[in-house]
Amino acid sequence: MTARRALALTMGDPAGIGPEITALAWQRLRHTGPVFVALADPDMLAQFAPIRVVDWFDATGFADAVPVLPMRLAAPCIAGQPDERNAPAVIASIEAAVRLATSGQAAGVVTNPISKAVLLDAGFAHPGHTEFLAALTGVSGQEIMMLACPELRVVPVTVHVSLRRALNVLNTEAIVAAARTTHAALRRDFAIAEPRLAIAGLNPHAGEAGHLGDEEALIIAPAIARLRALGIDATGPYPPDTMFTALARPRYDAAICQYHDQALIPLKTLDMCGGVNITLGLPIVRTSPDHGTAFDIAGQNTASPESLIAALHMAATIAANRAL
């Protein structure tokens, strides 16, 4: 386990559960890996685990202490009380991780949860992590969000927009683009030779032959036809209320969903603790826990590291698959 193949773990919002789950993940992984370097404020992280401050991306001695590449906070941090004065350090941590992955020093980037509201109040120009990472890697507009757990993989076509706007912007081209990126990622990152995609309908009962909505016929079915013409095993549109059942899930490798909550509700219901957020379409590996900052429980020693641990394992697996 060399420093070159370590993962870069960002700080997230320091007032959230990021520092706690970083320490807990290190405790679990310190002897087995995957190894990581935390891009965080050393004083903050030292409250939760032994640390070793490093001047460059160096994960040696991971079993003894968390390697920390310093990202200093501008203001004292109180658990559960986010401070927009620390937003620059949060952003700098993400930027540094991307640079390390782009240069090949880090095997991939794993991001602790951020508070979009705090960053936006501080002048952040992006809707969220995913869009910022795409901008940093020069592929804006090509980023696709996947949520994955052992039982299910989901991809929302429209993401961080209101439901009303999602319905307005959904179109055939967007579905095709999301499905093509997902298909390529399933082959490259998940080593699935012939991926199967299930395309969700938008309306109740997938439109009930047009009686409950015509988006299935006008938007979704043409997308499926185009995907099949490209040689992609895409089927549907399926009624969203039945396609996530235990009987249905084994029939596909990923579900292409039409809006954010259609995708995330079933996955988080199945496995809130083990879910992983993966950004497809980037030239680097990026994963994240599927939960937020949890300001309400920060500093109470009740946070679970399971999703972060899953994200670290997923990033290491994807990096290994890409290296084949």
C-alpha cells in the first residue's frame, strides 16, 4: 500500500460529522486498508484520532496515525455550528484532492459531506459537490451521479433542481446521455461485461398507456429505442412503484431514474448506512458517503462511519478496475 495509491479524503464541513467518521473509518481500516490521506485541519482531526502531519501526499505509517495534509480553518470550529468563514478551507480541500488525483498521486478522491447552504452563502458558485468536481476536471455537463449499495445502483437523470424544474428539463437526450455514461462506467469501473439498464417511467403506472401522462411515450420510450440501437441493453419504461422490489432488482445492473428522489429514496431505504455516492463521467475516481453533514448529531459520538467506509472501499475497487 504505497502513498501513490492512497486515496485523498477531503474534510467536508468541519462542524459536521466528517471528523468523527474519518477517525472511525481509520480505526476500522488502519491494518487492512484502503489507506487514505486526510486533507483537513490537523487540530480539528486530532480531537478524534492520532494524526501525523505530512508535507506531501504520504500515507506511510497509516496503521499508527491518520496522515493529514494540512488545510487550516480560518475560524474556531464548534460541532454542529457551521461557520461560513471556514468555507474557503472546505473548498481548498476539494481542490487539492482533485489535483492529487488528476496528477496520479492519489488513486481517487473520497469526499466527506459538505453543507451546500453554507458554501452557497459564502459565494460558492456550484449547486453541489458533483458539479464542482466536474468543473475542476474540465468536464462540466458530463457528470452523472450514481448511488450504489450491494442491492441496488441508481442514476437520476435530473439531480439538484426542484421537482417542477426537473419535469420541465427532462428530455430524451438527457436520458440517453445519462444511460450511456452509466453503461460505460458499469463496464469500466464495475467490470460488468454486458450491463443491463432498467429505465424508470415518470408517471404512476408508467403513464398507464397515456392515461396518466404521455412522457413515457414522447420522451422515455424514444430514449430507450436510441439506446438499444447503440447496442445497450436498456429496457422499460417500468412503473417506478414496482421496479425496486426484491423480485425486480436482480433483472438489471442499474436503474436510470427521472428525478432525484425517485432514485435516492429506494436506495437509502434499502441501505442508508452502506450507500455510496459515485460521480460518473469524471477522469478521476470520486466517491462519497450517501448522507449529509448531520449537524444535529455532530460531536455526540453517535455517527456511523459505515457509508464512509463503503465509499473508501468503492473508490479503491474502482481505481483497481480502471488500472486493469
